[in-house]
Amino acid sequence: MPLVTASQWSEFLDRHAGAHLLQTAEWGQLKTEFGWCAEHVVVDDSGALLLFRDLPLGLSLAYIPKGPVGEDWEALWPEIDARCRARRAAFLKVEPDLWEHQGIAPGLQDDFRPSPHWLQPPRTLVVDLGDDEETILGRMKQKTRYNIRLAERKAVVVRSSDDVRGFHGMMQVTGERDRFGVHSLTYYQRAYELFHPYGACELLVAEYDGQPLAGLMAFARGERAWYFYGASTDQERNRMPTYLLQWEAMRWARDKGCRYYDLWGVPDADLEALESQFTERADGLWGVYRFKRGFGGKLVRAVGSWDRVYNPALYALYRLYVRFRGSGE
């Protein structure tokens, strides 16, 4: 039977240490509690966490985040198609856990079309944690190293915390200041509760004299760690708490055996464009690129977002919506 339970899916992932965090049963559970429905499909030694979101008139959209898992994807597609049709999906969106230099996975070019819309950021910076700390620091921009040391000299302390409510408060301040959307307190709390008990998530807070100044939630699985959520207050910013906070998150990831730290999202532009424009732009992810670029990460881009269409008329409406929204009208 291709459909398996969440616990069976976790057992399957135990054989795939390189699978992305967004393919875990815990991620499926988190999304299920906030408007999606999760299914787990396994065929031989390949599988996928498949998410569905309800649409009007009994329809849905389907999504595979950073998957499928395994190598024989072509054997999976008939089973995934069957699940999508059973749930009357208008289309299936797949965002594979592959970088462009690794090439397109089998079947995507023939049976899918490139999507005009991504759910996860396509481009990111990945820091190599495989060397000693001084070498990692040496690859950073000089100003970033200076700010890390400055925060230490100015008595900023980073500690682990379970105060998700306090972190959410900082997220609200950051969202208002930098003009981006923030999840609910319950969302961050459930993410922490699902991943922290087995060491896959840490909430780190930078403080000065007992006052929280910045916080982040980092996640880890296998050789990789991810910086998903970060926030800061408007107090004591001259102490550069966010720089020391990121460095301590990298040290946490190294202690867990991670080789790579994904800063999770920069503008979707090549390096030349990023470096020539980041001082002039602050819209979207441009506002965080100036900060993230200093940590010595390698710029990489995912292979793409790919759509498999089941209802052409609804898919055409979706493309019009994406185009209209992107036009800023």
C-alpha cells in the first residue's frame, strides 16, 4: 500500500539521512495544524510527504516541499497522481531538494512545467561548517567578524530559551519594522514543540544585561541546519546582537554534526546583480542580503518550482493571479 502512516514515514526517513527537514512527519504535522492535510506516499525506497490545501468547490492544490525522497521518482508519480486525483487537485507543485548544478530530476522536464511561483525561496547562501571555527570565521566578511567580536566585547550573551512567546513578540516588532508577514504565536510554539524534543530545533536568544535583544529558531537534520525564523528588537542595536546570534547558531549546528548551515533566502538574482544592488535596495529579501552576505556562505539556487496540471482551466486562473500579483497592480 503506497500510503503509510506518519510513524511509518519517520521510519522510512531513518534510512534517508539526507532528506530535507520539510519532508519530515513533524513538518507535515505542523502544516496539518495550520490549514494543510498531509499524506505520506512510499514506493519501494522512494517516497514523498504530500501536502494538500483545500480550495472552493471541493477542489485542492497539492504540494511536495523539498522532495520527493529517494532516487526512483518515476515509480512514485503514478501513485502521487492517484492521490492528487482522489483529492481533486487542480495541480501539483513540486520543489525538489536539488541545486541547479545537480540537474533536473527524472520526469520533471517531460511531465511538469516550470512554475511562475515559488513557495520556498529559490536562492540562498549556504555556509560550510566543515572546517575549524577560525577557518569558518576567516571566510566571513571582515565587518561581520568585527561585529561578532564587538557583540562579545559589549557583553551580549546568547543562550538557549524556551520562551516562544517572547520570541513571537520580537517577531512582531521585526515584521512591522521590515514589512514582512509573521506567523501566529501558536505556529512558532508548535514548531518548537514538534522539533525541539528530539534536538532538531533550538531557540536562541541574544541578551544584554538580561534584556532580550534578538532571537532565532534554527533547525537541523542530518548534515544540514537551517535558519528559518529570526527577529530583533529596536533596543541596543549598536551592540550587534544579531551577528553573535548567527555565529552561535552555527556553533550549535556544528556541535550537532551538521556540515552546512542554510541562511534560507536571499533575492533571486545572480551574484553580480546582488553585489551591485544590495546597497541601494531594501525591498523583499534585499533587506536581509546585506546582513547574510557577510557570513561567508556560497550562493546557490534550487532547480526550480515545477507544476503538474490536472485542471487546465483552474491552472490558467492561477497563472493569471500570479502575474497580476507580480505586476503590483
